[in-house]
Amino acid sequence: SYYLLIGSICTSWLIRTGVTLHMIPFFMDHGFSDSLAVLVLACYSTSGIAGAVIWGRAADRFGARRSLTLDTALIGVGVIALWGAATTIWLAFAWAVFWGIVLTGQMTLQKIIFADYFGRGRLGSISGVVTAFQTIAQALGPVVAAVAYDTFQSYLIALVGFSLISFVGSACVFISRPPDRANG
């Protein structure tokens, strides 16, 4: 379960930075002005406030594993939806709100699921290891998107790839189970 969760977290953070750091050029490539693209980014950033509350309540009601499974799958949906969001300003802002809510869920739910699975006494050690892998994934995300864009002159391949690995990450959370603490 520990390795499955780390794998899922790495996919989410790779996608987060791969999409977010290319969001402004993506929208500009689709005809948005630079200031409008920045406003979409600002909308995404501020909508995360609602996401923290929504996903915290979801974890309380449905459990961290179910909530994180859904949230990670929604990242995959959001990545593909980005392509269509670039057609009109209203879709771009709607997508930005969705994206902010979904990405904030990762930050909220990842902390909860490790506490649920492994207890609070090990959170420091777990966070240290997870953060090391997460940081590597964060560094790779923008590079993957940039290489795909430079190779294909489009973000489409990167977005499809990000979406697919998000669904793999969601499956990793879904099949993970809390360890038997009596034997661990």
C-alpha cells in the first residue's frame, strides 16, 4: 500500500506541475491574451480554497481512500477537459475552478490517507520519504510537457499521457488497503 500510494502521489504531482507551469502558454497558443491566461491561472489558484473544504468533508464522509481515488481520476478528466476549455473564455474559467478544486484535494487527502493507513506516529518519516519522490515528480512534469510540445508542436500528447497516468494513479489508490497494524 505504501508504494502504491507513493506512485499515485508522484503521478498527481507530475501532472500538477506539468499542466500548471504550461497553462499560460497553452492558453496563449489557443488565442488567449497573456493577461487573460494569467487570470485563468489566478482563478485556478483561488478556487483551491473551496477544494480544501470539499475534499476534507469528502474524506470524513466517504473515507480518504475512496475520496483520493475519485480525486485522482478527476485529475485525469480535468487534463483532457483542458483541451476543450481553451475554446472559450467561460469554459476556461469553469475549467480553472474545477482544476483548483481537484488539485487541492490531493494536498488534503494525501495527508489524511497516510494517517489513516499508518497512524500519526509515523507521519514525519512517511512525509519525508514521500516528499523526496514527490519533488522528483514535480521537477519532471514541466520537462515532460515541454519535450512533448517541442516534439509535436502541441500539448495534446502530453495531456493525453498525463490523463492516462492519472487513471493509473487512481487505480493505485483504489487497490491499496490499510496495512494490518497488528503485524506491522
